[in-house]
Amino acid sequence: MVFNIGIDLGTTNSAMAVYDDESESVQMVENFSGDPTTPSVVQVLEDDVIVGKDALANQERYPDRTLARTKRDMGSDTTYEIDGTEYPPQRVAGYILQKLKEDAEESEFGDDVDGAVITVPYYFGGSARQATEDAGTKFADLSVFRLMNEPTAACYAYGYQEESDETLFVYDLGGGTFDATLVEVTEDEIDVIDSNGDDELGGENFDDELYEFAREELIDRGASDPNESKHTKATLREKVKETKEQLSGREDAAIAYQADDFYEVELSRSEFHDLTQDLVDKTISLTEELFDDGDYEVDDIDNVLLVGGSTRMHHVQDAVEEFFGMEPSTDTNPDQVVAKGAALEAAQYDPEGGNLPTQSITDILSHSLGVETHNDDGPNQFDPILEKGADLPNRETKPYGNPDETEQNLIVNVIQGEADEANHEDNEELGRFVLEDVPGDTKLNVEFYVKEDATLDVTAEAENRDIEGGINISDGIGLTQEEAGRIKEETQDYTSKAVQRREADAETDD
Ligand code: AMP
């Protein structure tokens, strides 16, 4: 049987879910080991690629061959080199998606995954979104129906479950990103009102603080600096993460570290909170900004949803409760609700889908989109065509002129961000195209069409002249078809190895 899945492709863990027609409910799809989540860790060995729990378990053994937390680099130029081969983040994500797809195909829900809806942080920009789509389509042989923002997916799953009209606040703190989102949920609609966030703030930052604390403590006690080798660094990092997670369940814990000697760095929950309270405060400031424009008051919020593994930390829960003056909802599982929302959306693409949920979704644009404009008196400017917060999908056209009197080639440089100066470090160039031989007095109409999943088409046309050009933003970023083709061949090689290994395991089990 062919079926569709929803995938939460997380920084630390990934999860998948399916809408089950028979039971008319959303179910988590367990991986091959029987777990509802799969660590987003990839290990490139000499003759094999390992993904998930086994890769995580062996990361201290193979620190140079282990790729973790790569979601943070999605859409950037970063690549990781192993045995002389370059691995861009979308390729790493491709391995994870491929493993999820294979595991889903072994599950009780069907034999063949037709396609998927993949979630991304609301705050992901255009290139990170495109890289995520490439990971599915170019590397994992997976049709990606659409990308969906994580908080929106969470609300979709919540709205489906609760069936009530509410103004929700979604506090989503995962491994690598933070999103704060205001959403109106009615019986018919999920309407995203506003969102704010930081794509470099998550559980990993808490680990960083705790790592530095432990490192100093260990050096004080006479241990050699854990930063001196990749192996000890990976060991301490993993121990620190374990201890952080333990402190959500108990008042005291110890970071057990074995290197030249055995050490135990004891730590209380309140000490951990002191070390990391600044990070929590930062999330509350970003939350507060959502209420700055006065359209919504904190009192308008009917319910607060916690999403992401990092919301298990007590000082996070306390800060959210204090800010909103109410206890967050406990009706949803923070590790599963995003994948479940994506599964509901994926079910919409199932031609045989029976009793599907009927809420429509109105999402919004997370960053302004526009073009670079020429400026005689200073640096070139960013001219937004679609503003941050605009409803999706959306289409807007703006006229521009050739800044010069003479005929010339004009570059349309597509930019995303909020800074006035086009080439400001806070802005991102998404792509560019050239219109050739544009006469001096020509009016150009530049159209931006941003689809419901925030991917973008830009076209420019000269009025009354036969000059036009355009770009689907995927053409300008990510990998060339040739690169993707070559890498995909190697990826398929990995599939066959993974399948062989699985078959061999099955034979041994028999
Ligand atoms: P997610 O991306 O939603 O899977 O969140 C992963 C992040 O949640 C990682 O940084 C984990 O260390 C963190 N996390 C998971 N469980 C806990 C816990 N019990 N206490 C604190 N942090 C946790």
C-alpha cells in the first residue's frame, strides 16, 4: 500500500507520523528499532553510512566521521569533509530522510511512501527551506508535497484534537531553534497571526553553557583540557547533554567524565538554571516582542502550547507560565505534535484520503522579500516587495526603472531580510538574474510570488518591450543538478548497503 507521511526533521531528533484512515487518527510511525524518534545523526564510515541511534551511540568512537546538529547549517555554504568527500548539510539531511522513509516502508502502515510534508522552523529563510526540499527530492528520492512551519504544524495537530476556537501561543524550543508564534485556531481555520524567533537558539546552547562550566571544573581538578581532542570533546558534550536532560527529572545530577582519570562534576538543578537563565530570558524577550505592536495582549491568549524537547526544562516552563499567568497545555506531546501536524497535512495529498481534517491554514512570511535598488548617494538599498508577516500565498508586483539613461544589462538581485542596506550582513541574497539590453526609459514590473510553503518565484518584465526574466529561487541556491545527480548516485549506493545490512540482520535473527 502507498501512503504519505509527515516528517519533523529536527536538529537533534527527527520523527514521523501518518494519518491512519482506518482508525481516523494520527499515529506516530516508529523507526526500525521501535522508537518514535530517530536521532538526527549520520556517521560516514569507510564502507557504510549509519543513521540514527547507532550513529549516536558511536559518536565518541568516530568523532571525525559523525555529523550531528547539521540542521543549523542548512542553507549556508558550510560543508563537512570526510575521506576527501564534501558533505553539504542537505546531503546529511538526505541520509536522515532516506532512513526515515525506509523505516516507514517497513512499518505496519504500508509498503511504499508516496511523499511527505516536511516541517521547518518558522524562522528558516529561503535558502534553508530550499536546502530542506533538496534534501528530500534530490537526495532521499522522496516527493516533498510541501514544507510546513513547525509551530503551524503543532497548531494543526492541536486544533484537530481539541476542536475549539482559541487564540494560541506556541512556544517552540527544540535542539537548535526557537520559534514564538501567535495563532488563531477555529473549527475551520488555522490562522498564523505573528511569529518571532531565533534560528540559532535551542537546547544546544544550553549544552554549550554546561560544557564550558564542566570543562573549567575539570581543568581545575587537574584533568587535561577536553577541547584538546575531538574524542574527549565529543564525550564531554554527550555527558553534558545527558546531565541536562536528567535535571528535568531530578534536583541533582553529576556529569560523569572518563578521560585520563574518572571525574564526576556534581550539579544541582538550580545551579544549572543560573548558568542558563540568560538563554531562557532571551526566549521571553522574543515572545514579548510579539505583543509590542498592541494588536494582541498577553491576556488574549487562551492557551499556551509547548513544543520541542527543550521545553521539558523547568526554568523554561516556569518562565512561560510566569509570562502568561497560566500553566501551559499538557494535552500534546512536545516531541510528537509537529510530526503529527505534518501528517495531517500530508494526508491532504492522499487521493484516497477519507475522513480528513478540514481546517484551512493561513501561514505568514517570516522575512521580508525584495530587491536591491541602486543608490547614487551611498550603498545600494533593500526595497521590500513582500513584507514580513504577509499572508501566504501572496503575489505582489512593483515597478522599477533603469537607473541609467543608456541601454544596459540589469541585474535583479533577490534579497531577504529587514536591514535597509542591501548588502547588510543581516540580509541574505537568495538569487539573481539578468535582464539584457534594457533601454534607459523602460519601466520594469517585478513580480514576487511566494507560495504557501514560503518558496518563491520572481519574474521581471519590461513594459511594452520583449524583455523578460525570472528565477525560481531554487535555481539560484543550493546545488546544481549535476552536483545533485552525482551525490544522489552515491546516496543510492548507501540505500542498497542499508538494505543489505538489514536483510543480513534479519537472516541472523532467523
Ligand atoms: P527536539 O529538536 O524537539 O527533539 O529537541 C531536542 C532538544 O531537546 C535537545 O537539545 C535535547 O537535549 C532537549 N531535550 C530532550 N529531552 C529533554 C529533557 N528531558 N530535558 C531537557 N532537555 C531535553
